[in-house]
Amino acid sequence: MTNKLNRWLLVFGAICLGSCVGTASAQAPPRVPLLTSGWMAGFHYGVPVKWSMALAYVLPAMRDDWQPFAAAEPGIGGWRASIGALKSTGELGRGYLVRVSALRTSKKKWRAPASTTFVGPELQFMPIFAIGARVGGFFRVQGKGERGLLTGDLSLLF
């Protein structure tokens, strides 16, 4: 990935996170759940997995407008498995996702050691039409290379 694209992804992620922090503090009336339960899918482009497709099952339970989910995400540069919660904050596909993920890189990864497993938290913010950004901080649990990994990608839908 070029330095210009990498900087663009980081700036976009910072803007999305800043918006997330600014809107999280405001008191809002309860929202209609994004989905009562069922399957959701989404696409991601970023570091280190390149292109990936997420498939998640949203559980029927809900607590404080947060819905739990479990997800699998195969990609060109590796795969992720996640558990977390999502919250819809608007009618136009706005929302947040918080998850804990296991990330395994392959030989075709970007800016990460190959064949290494990482575990860590991720935050995804979708400001409008379920388009947004996801950032994560991971710790290496198996393999060689760096002890930590910062990830970032652009997201569409889940």
C-alpha cells in the first residue's frame, strides 16, 4: 500500500472516531434496532487483510440498544473471527460496532508478518448509509514478527 493511501486511511479513521466520540456523549432517545436477529454481510478494504467479506449472525438479545453478534471474515491477506455488539444510531444506516477479533494473516497480507495470529479489540463507525471505517489494535499470540499490530479499513455495510 502506498504511503499516500495509508495516510488517507488513517485520516479517515481519525475523523470517524472523532465523530463517534462527539456523538456518543449526547443523550438520544432509544433507537429502533438495526435488526432483531439474523444474518448480515459487509465488505472491507484495508490493512492487513486487503479485501474481505464479513458474514455475521446478529443474536436476538438486546441490552441498552446494543445487539450481540458473531462474525467470520475471510479475506485476501488473512481472516478474522469476531464477537461483539452493534448499535444503530439513526435511520440512514448510522451506527457503531465494537468487537474482539482473532486475526490470522496469510502470505498475501499488507504491512504485517505472514502466518501470524493476533487478538484484539476493534471499533467500527458508520456515519451514513452503513459506510464507514474500522480501526483495531492487536497483540500477537502466535508467530514471529511485531508484538502488536494496528489495523484500519474502509467498510461497507457490516
